[in-house]
Amino acid sequence: MTESNAPVAAPVDQYAEWARLRADQPVSRDPGGPWRVARYDDVRHVLKTHGDFSSLVSERMSEDPDSAPTMLFTDPPEHDRLRALVSRAFTPRQVAAQSQQIEARCRALMADFASDERADLVTSFAAPLPVGVIATMLGVEDGDFVQFKHWSDAIFKNIGDILLATPNEASVKAADEMRAYFLDRIGELRRSPRAHLLSDLIQVDTEEGRLTDDELLMFCFLLLIAGNETTTSLIVGCTRVFHEKPELFDHLKRSRQGIPDFIEETLRFYSPFKVTLRRAARDLELAGQEIAKGELLLPMIASANRDERVFENADRFIADRSPNPHLAFGLGIHSCLGATLARLEGRIAIESMLDQLNGIELVDPTDPELDAFGAPNSIAVRLDRAA
């Protein structure tokens, strides 16, 4: 396997703390907080056992009559109905159909991105790519992409308070503006159908009739927010590895067939979503801890993906690691529907970097945004442009 002599540098406080929890407190919590689940096998069990570990985590949202159900935070049978709706966007045919527009967007974005020796990775490349792809699938004009990114960031960065407490003013405003925008679009498309995915869904007849505005809004919100965050984080993670192991950039430039394995190892090493949330559906025991019905659990995906019990040399980046059973895209009924699209976007993005650059490095590899929850808002990079 491809391995350098030294481990890739990692923020010692975060990864060392996860290692300590895996060793000494695999299921633990601070007073009043959720149960942290740190080991791979326990995280995997929580994710796949939806009967014991419910995704109905938000009591506030379930009690709000104006809150539309979202697939991420529902259980069967409601979850299954909503997933069937959203899955229409991610059939093999739909994903394959995006390849041409992803390649075109990458070429255009990279041409501007690589035109200087220093640039912002997120705002110039890693965010506009997935936002543009999803927005095009929804039939949205190019001029709205920046606004979508703003809405997505405001909502995603405040997701904890949206689910469990009181959302801040910025996230409420973003959700209201996004809702108004798409209600207007949905109304237009009901009157005058167009040839794109959102319009097709508006016209679909289900066993329960046409899809409601709330169901269609859920679809738009989920695609734009989840689709944006996953791919943006993946591209940032790949860039971190290129900074830390520039020899891998040179290797992949010569040997493109290694890109898929490189992407899988990046997903393990720098997981796009570090944690998720579940609620105990009954009194149960996990790793020797008694957990009461209704208590919250925090499956730590990023910690599970560094578990030494599963991954040999877990703190080393091994570009052709095999097998690589990481949990970066979840597991079970809530596994990420957009995983295939994210991998496709990631592959084409890396190929575009390799085509137009000789190297890329972070201006500040200690930037705390690199290890924040979700994708960073801004990351400065230096570029070695290809002739």
C-alpha cells in the first residue's frame, strides 16, 4: 500500500481526544449532554439499527405544526416515503447525466481559480461546483448560486440549535427566504412545466396524489444543503492531503487510476460529516452503558473512521487502502443518497486540479475552519500553475 514514513499531521486536540474516548470511554457523556459514541463497531450498530436508535431527534420540530418533515430526521414509514421521493434525483441515470455539466463547470471554475498564485478554495471552486450542479438539476438560473450558498451555510451551521434549541435569527431568515424563493418557483412550474428534475417531480402522481408544496420544499432544501456540504468538504479534504503529502499529487498526476481509492481514503481520513444524531427509542445498553429511552446519542463518524480496531495504521493516510469500510456516508436506511454524485464530483474536481496545476498548498494549515462542523466558509490556498 502507498504510505509515507510519517503520519499526516492532524489537530492533536481533536484526534487525540477521540483516541482517548475510544480507548477509555467508548460511550460517555458530559453532564446534561448527549451520549458520545466513539468506536467503529458501536457507531455502526447505532447507524444501522433504526428500530432502537430513532432519527426523530427534534422534539421542537415535531411539535411545530408549520415544520415540514425532512427525510434526515424521520423514521419509517414516513422516512421511506420521503426517501423514495428524494431518490428520484440520484438514480444511476440521473447521476450519469450530470457528468457532462460537472466536467464543464470544473473546467470553467478551474480556469478562473488557477489564474492567480493565491485563491480561496471554497468560494472559487469547492462550493460553486456542487451548488451549481444541484441548482441546475432544480432548474435554477446561474445568478442565484451565491444566494443558495449563503442560505445553505446559514442553515447548516446552526443545525444543532434548529433541531434541539432555538435557531438564530440568521438561520430563520435564510430558511424563510429560501422557502419563499422555491414556493415561487414551484408555483411557476405547476403552471408552466419545464424539462428538469424539479419540474418532473411537480408533475408526478403518487398513490397519495400530487406532491405537496412542503414535500417539494423538503426535497429542494435537502438537495441544496446536504449536496453542497458533502462535496465541498470532500474537495477541501483532498486539498488538505495534497498539502500534507505533495508526493501524492505528483503520483496521481502520473497515475489517474488511483483517484477513486484516494477519494475513499480522504473520506475516511477527513470525514465530511464528523457526527450525526440519534435518540434512544427504548431503554437499552451500549458498550456497557445503560441508556434511557429518549436520551440523545452522538455517533462520532470521524472517530469511528480512525478506529485502530478496524483500520490498520488508522492515523496514516494510505492512498490505496483496501479494504476501506469507512462510514463517511453513513449506513442503513439513512445512508447518504448523494454519495455516488459526491464521488463523481470529487473525481472530476481532482482530475481538473491535476490537469491545470502542478501543486496546491494551504496558506494556513492550522486554520480552525478546517476542522469545524461541516464545510468551511473560506480557505486560502497557494497554487503552482501548470504551464
